[in-house]
Amino acid sequence: MFQGASNFAKGVDSAFFFIFAISIFFLVGLTIVMIWFMVHYNRKRHPKAEQIKDNMKLEVTWTVIPLIIVMLMFYYGYAVFKPMRQVPDDAMVVKVTGRMWNWSFEYANGKISNELVLPVGKAVKLNLFSPDVIHSLYIPAFRIKEDMVPGKDNYMWFIPNIEGTYEILCAEYCGLRHSFMEAKTRIVTEEEFQKWFAEETPIVPEDKGLAILQNNACTSCHSLDGSKLVGPTFKGLFGSERLVMENGVEKTVTADSTYIKRAILEPDKEIVKGFAPGMMRAYDKVITEDDIKAIVAYFESQSKLPN
Amino acid sequence: MTSNNSALHPGSYLDQQGKYKGILGWLTSTDHKRIGILYLMCILVFFLVGVTLGGVMKLELLRPGEQYIDAQTYNGFFTVHGIIMIFMVVIPGLAAVFGNFFLPIMIGAKDVAFPRLNLFSWYIYIVGAAIAVLSQFGGKGAPDTGWTFYAPYSIDSNTNVTTAVLAAFVLGFSSILTGLNFIVTIHRMRAKGMTWFKMPLFPWSLYATAWIQVLATPIVGITLLMVIAERTFRIGFFDPSLGGDPILYQHLFWIYSHPAVYIMILPAMGVITEIIPTFCQRKVFGYQAIVLSSLAIAGVGYLVWGHHMFTSGMSDFSRMAFSFLTFIVAIPSAIKVFNWIATMYKGSIKINTTFLYSISFIFQFMIGGLTGLTLGALATNVHVHDTYYVVAHFHYIVFGGMGFAFFAAIHYWFPKMFGRMYNEKLGKIGWAIVFSGFTLLYFPMFILGLQGMPRRYFDYLPEYSGGHFISSIGAFVLITGIIIMVYNLFRSAKKGELAPANPWDGRTLEWTIPSPPPLENFDNEVVVTEHPYDYK
């Protein structure tokens, strides 16, 4: 938890320590006073209350001293925060896209990965994008977080300073699979990074259709291996007989190219039996005609593989 | 809870009055006390529904992975839990129940300024609540946006978001009209001789609250209408794919919803300020400081909404300005805590259930307030923003603060409202279990948040399972305590000892009239000459 894995971690942790120390002092002090009063001035021991006059000096004291303390806290918080918004010029830029419900990281050379691989000790700037709803990129070990707001260019930067693998979480509620929207950041040596960076990306499949499915996060809800997620699996889809509900009426359709196209553009029209409507958005302005053809081609190629 | 008391003394507000009998007599009564009881019963029901939803969520989170409910159901549960608890329990809460019942009595009036409007406000509340309940069923399922309805998710979601938003919109009107009623009542109906600075502090806190209700609620009303318009007619206010701005939504939403926190907590502070002097038999310390701090909270509270948006991509200058203002608003709250504790100094303290709830209010309010400092500071906010740390913080303020003040208030005024005493022993046992359960439930969430556990997660990574386990155990303990407390109150209302007019030796006007109070409170016109907390 308190491993200072980025250049900001130490500052943030010391700001926590500063505020907590003062807070605990006041909390414990006031609680002890309160309990002491309850014991010492208990009615059994102290049957007659003494009336005390208001005291202006006391009121001013306990207004001014806390005011000074919180101004220090404000300043401390601001001073540590300020550099988080000042990106060094030599920072390596990575474009991050967060969508329902996965992450992808695009590097300067066009390499796309679903894992954020970074060289240790080097400044990196993440440009944050979302094509659908608000997400928030959070790396607890680095003490950083910033929302990805559709239609708005947000950014964050940091220097990872300990090699290792850390969690990337989505901190802004984004719907059904919000809590499963995870990725990893792997911090490696400069040499390892250069080697990885130059490599052909193994995760971009040769098949264009599969790449489109993964980049649009289709596979977050529709598995490739037959397991049931939010939506029906893609395994064995092409050419299969599908039992669907259309306007509450059951019918059987064959999963051909027109069916697949309909399912992408108007997902709520025919719902595969056993699944809930309203889970999937319509992709009519997102996935192009050509892309749909590529997706269909991918499904067709899968159906020809020996089982 | 109300039928057996009519024999206590003739002419009590609990006796039949007007032309209708039984339940209809209650539903048509414009008596502020009866309306207070109507709110109390509704709020109790909604509170228990909210608690049940929370309990099921904690059961699901007992262990990682899916146990009893699926992710969509869970998302619906935390949304509905939020909508019920915020809009139907804590916002009306103290003001609608104890404000209605005791504000007129404490200022020496026979009723509020507009009794019919008062009853109308309750009906609006019921309509709003009914719409909220309706949104849970039918259509495409319970809303799943969280109670904050953040765009563009709330624009895209296919669930019953429109109905839920409409419910919040309608409930807002109830709040505005109650606020308006209280402002006029306090200005126009104070007893002869009760100058502003001779008014008790609970009415003062209601006065500060009422201004927030009247001025801030319309903003959320129009915002929610914009969401409905955008969902229905695809007008692009907030969804960028329609040309809107999601950040604009957050500003508009929090301009109301942050002051709404003060709508909840100011009356809670007012209640505690009544209870402490009574059980210490001492003049409240720093009367004027407490009044001014209430007004300062109501004023500065308007200007801090941006601290909900420190990671939203808002301009860096705004982040700094809102952080600064947030620290300023901490001061009047601190002043109140110091004055409460100073009131105990050299008092003659009677420790009973009411007082124990009040002391735990102060303790939990301090934890809630002090952890708010790490959320107000920019550097630390970035780490814990939208994590369990925030969940713990606002439950410490809203439940540990407002909720415990409500429990304190119901015990404090119980003899006056129902003419009978609650069972002290069972009350203390209930308090001990509620307090321990609360601590077990919410304190581990601070640790989880610091470890990086984001909020609104159906499932979690294995490293967070220890904290979640303890927290879930706490939830079950807390629910047990709440059941004991509610049982004790219901039982005491029927079978408790008869209450005298002034069981706690209080000095404010409600203790000068019989328990339960007669229909129009006072037989003769009230003339006030002394300060409200003049103990000899």
C-alpha cells in the first residue's frame, strides 16, 4: 500500500501524514476532554452545575488557531499538487482510451497495448480519452487519478520509480462492469522497454475483425471461449441457430451476416433468450460498414476451424 | 404508536380532532405536530428500506466474487439506497419531523405560518416518494446511475432513470415549501419578547437550513429537468455526442447537492445544541458564536461545491480556489464542537441514552470533519477521490452525524411527543450496539480507501477482502442495534411510564406545556423575558 512507486507518492504521503497527525491530535485531545468532563462533572459527583459566562477571547482563540492550521493544510495540499499539473517537456506521450469496459494504450509508434508498459525513471504523460461515458484512470500505487471525460482532453503525468507491476483501476462509476475495468502497468528497465516497444505487438491479432472486437470492448461482455458474461459468447456464433426474443415473441434465426450486422446496429431488437435487454448500446455511428464486414469475416473464419 | 395515549390527558393533539376519525383524521390534519408524526412514520419506513438495501450490499461484499446478487442488481441497489437515503430520509429528516413538531412550540407559536401549505408539502413528499418507489419496478429495471445521475451515463442508461430523476424533482418542491414556511414562521410568529437573540438554537439552525432549501433546491430542480429533456428529446445539454458538456452537469448538480449536506447537518447541530445544555443543566456556552457559525456554514457552504470535482478535469485555478474555500467552511463547524464541549465544563451531567447518542454524534462528526480535511487538500484528494475513503467520510457525517442526531432527537423529545418515557436500560443497550456496529461498518472503509479501493465496485481484488469482511460484520451488528432501538421506542410508546411535562429539566418552551402537547400548544399567549438557556 504505502510503497512510493512514483515521483508524487512521497509528497502525497507526507501531506497525508501532516494532516492525519494534526487531526489525530485534535480528535484524541477533544475526546479525552469530553470523557473527562463526563466522569468529573457527572451528576452523581457534581449535582449542581456552575453557570459560566461566555468568553470572547476563548471564541476568538479557537477560531483563529484552527484557521491558521487549515490554511497550512491548504497550502501543503496545493504545493504538492501543483507539480502534478506541470508536465516536463521531455515526457513520453501515451494515449489512453478508457471505454466500457476496458483500457487501451497507444504509443508514439502506433503500437497499441492493453497493458501500460513504461520504462522506470522516465517521465510519461498520459493523454486521456473516452468515447462513451466518464471513466477515471487510477493507479493507487502512484497516488494519481484523473477522469477521462468524453469530449474533453484531460491528461496526467508521473515518473514511475520502482520496477514492478501495479493495478490500474477505473474510479468513476461507468456501468455494469465498472468494477471489472482493470489493467496493469508494468514498469521495466529502459532496455526492456525499448525491446518491447520495437517488437511487433503480439496482442494485435492478424485478423482485423478480432482487433475491432477488442478495441471496441465487445469482448468485455462477449467471451471468445464459450463462457457466459453479460452477453452471449462469440464462440461458435457464425451459422448457428439462435433462439431470440423480438418484441416478446420467441423465434429462431440463423446467425448469418445480416443477423450479425443487425445485432451490432440495433442490439435491443432481437435479444438472445436468457439475456437482458438494454445492456448494449447501439454501435451505428461507431463501427463502420467495412468494420462490420471484417467482424463477420472473422466469425466466419472461426467457424471453419476444426473444433 | 398513537392510539393508546388519548387517556393521558384530555385535549392532547393525539386525540381525535376535526370531523374525521382514525387514519383520515391524520391525513387531513393541518396540525404541525400531526404532520411531524406523519413525516416520522414515512421516514422510518424509508429508512428501514434503505437499511435493508445497504444490508444486502454488505452481504454481497462479505467475500469477493458474485455471491447472492449480480452486478446489475448491485448497481441498482446502491443507486436506490442513495436516492432513498438522501432525498427521502436525510434531507427532509430532522427539519420535517422535529422542525415541524417543535419549531412552533419552541418559538411560542400555535402552528406554522401556513398550516395548509405544510400539509400540502407532506403530500408532495408522498407523491415524490411514490414515484421513486415506482422507478424500481417495471420498464427496463431499477435506475443504475448512482444517486448523482452523472451524465452522459444517465443520458445513455436504458433503465428507469427518467422516473427516478422525476421523483427527485418532485421531492425538491416539498423541501422548498417547508423551507419557505419555516422562514415566514420564524420571522412572523415568534412569541412576544422573543427577540432574534432570545430564540433557541434549534430554531436558529432551522432558519439557516430553510434559506438553503429555498435558494439551492431550484437549481437541482432545473438540472434534473434538463436530464429528463435530454433523455426524452435528445437535447444536448450534457452528452458530448449531442454537443453537451458533462462537466456542466457536475457543476449544476453539486451547486445544490453540496449545500444539501448542510440541509442535513445544520438541524442536527441544532438538536445537539439543545440536548447538551439540558443534560448538563448549564447555559449553552457561546450562544452568539453558535448562531453566527450556523449562518456562516449556510453562506460559505454555497461556495465549495467544486471539491466534488477535483479530478474531473476542471481548470487548475478552480481546483485551488475550491480547495481554499473548503478549508474555510471547516472553521464554523470546529467552533460548534468547541462550544459544545465547553458547555459540559462544570456542568452537572446526566448520562442517559439521549446524551450517549449526542456524545457519539460529536465524536463521529469530528472524525467525519477531520477526514474531510484530507479530501479538501488537493494532493491527498487525488489519491482518495472516488474511493471507499469518501464513502466512509460521508457516512460518518450523514449517518454518524445526522443519523445519530436523529436518534438523539427522537429519544430527547420522545416523552413530549408520545407522553411516555422510553425504557432507559434497553435504550442504552441499543445505543451500545448501534455505536459499535457503526464503527465496525464504516471505520475499515477509511483504510480500504487509503489502500485504493474505488467506490461503487460490485467486486474487488483479493487484497481488499479483510476490510470488506470486517465492514460487513459491522453492518449486521448495526442492523441488530437499530432493531432493538426501534423496538424499544414502539414498545415504550404503548407501555412506557407516563411522562411528566418536563422530564429532563429543560428550559425551552416545549417543556412548559403538557406531554403530549394540547392541540394549539399554549393556552395563553406566551411572553418571553429570559434567555432560552437560563439555568439558575
